[in-house]
Amino acid sequence: MILRQSVREVQWPDGTMPENCGVLIYTPYFHRDESNPPHAHSFRPERWLNETEDTDWPMVPFSEGPVICPGRQLVLMMTSAMLSFLLEDRSFTLTSAPHISPQGPLPGTLNNYSLRFTAQDRNSEET
């Protein structure tokens, strides 16, 4: 989610939003809107390697502009190092519901905190 604050009064069809009003932007609206980013409901990690992936629609996992996350590069580096360590000698199998697959659509609001996996040593010993 992205937090912003209105800098002036804004007229909407159903009312007026005052100046200095707090605004919460739900990022799945951008990331999962099937009419804008290509393959919105597909598991495509490579989309984060391309700034635009053939679209002008924003992908904002760390926000943007003057309020961009100051720890963005550290988060990306640490997450990459952790995943590299985890995957080096192990394979993982998803054991929780929903059962998602790289070939199928992703749920619109996947709760990543509810995912459960079993780890197996590449030498076939379960850990």
C-alpha cells in the first residue's frame, strides 16, 4: 500500500476530498489490473527486471518519487542473498492452500504470510 496526502482540494463525482487528506493507494490495483500490465495474474518474476514491460502502467513495490523507500536497494540485496542461500542445496514444495502454480493464474490478493512449504535437501533428505 502507498500512503499519500492531498496537496489541494479535489472534486470527485461523489464529493470533495479536502486538502491535506490522507490517501491510501492499494497497489494490487496497479499490479493486478488485467486490463493494463501484460500477464497481470501470471507468475512472471522477470517483469521486475524490465522497467516498463511494454506498458506505461506503474509497478510500485517500493513506492516512487520523493517518498520512495530509502531501504529499497538493501531489501533487494538481502532478499536475493537469502533466496540464493535457501535454494542452493534445497528444493521447496508448496503445502498450503491455495495451491498455486506458475502455469495457472495467481489469486488477486495472495496472502504470502499464509504460504507453507516443505524443504527437501537436494540429497533427498527431508528437512
